[in-house]
Amino acid sequence: SKLFKPDPNKERKNHVLKVANDFVGRGNILGYDLFRRVTDGLPVRIVGETPGLSLPAKDLDDLINEYQTSRISINTAHMSPVPYSVLESSCCGAVLVSLDVCALREFYTDGEDSFLCKNEKDMRGKLELLLNDRDLAEKMSKKAITNIAHKCNLDRFCYEWNQIFGMVVEK
């Protein structure tokens, strides 16, 4: 969260951001067909090296700018426990819309800082809701920034690991 953080001087664009390399080639893992179905007709921005579809960010600053200027990020992957791009985009203030898969509930609270959806229809509805309700998106964005920064805090992580090691040493 020291590198990936919101920039209050940047205006958010009203689109759905997807960050993925080889999105089509790894579509069975990253959910390319699902993405196409739930975003059909919606404003989208795809970043990542996928021939014929999208280009990668020029550098790290460019990637961070994509996160900071997007209102929504979408996760259609169903095999990655918690994709880094999801956490990075949340730290920058993009609201996550995802299927409720893998370990996302360890980091997110549905309806507060994200929408963790049960099916495609619900996912589409939540995307449309956030695209049409700027105030809700801003409210959820602020919660996501705070929650992910807390849950992914390096000092907290080290402290908790030291506690675990301490319990092992005592036994």
C-alpha cells in the first residue's frame, strides 16, 4: 500500500478495468469468456499483453495510473486464490466486482468494500450499479483502500508470524 495507493488529484474514469496478460490464451483460468459476457456493451479498459486485444502497461507508474483512474476492477479468474492485480487495484481505490471464489473473502467484505457475486447475472448487475452510482463507488472505494491496507500490512504480517513462531518455540 506504500506503492499502490490512491491519488486524490486524479479523476476516476467510469469504466471496468481488467488487468491480465495473455487473457485470451489463459482464458480458461482467467475467465475471458465470462468477462466478455458480463461486460458486453459496458465501458471496459483491458491492460496486459494479449495480442489482438490489449497492450501491457508501459511501466509500473503506468499500471498504477490505470488502477488510480478506474472506478471498478473486475476479477473473472476462478483458479487464483487472490490475484495480485485485484489487491493492487483495491489499494488504489478501484472497487472490486468478482465471482465469490477462492480466498477473496479473507480480504474483502461483500457489499462493503467489494461485490463478491454468486453468478453472472448478479455480477453484471453490480457492474451496472457501480457505473451508475458514483457515490456508492466512492464510499466502497474508501473502505477497500482502508481494509486492504490493513490486511496486507507488512508490519502486521511480520508481527503475526512472530507470534506463531513464538508459540512453536514454547512447545
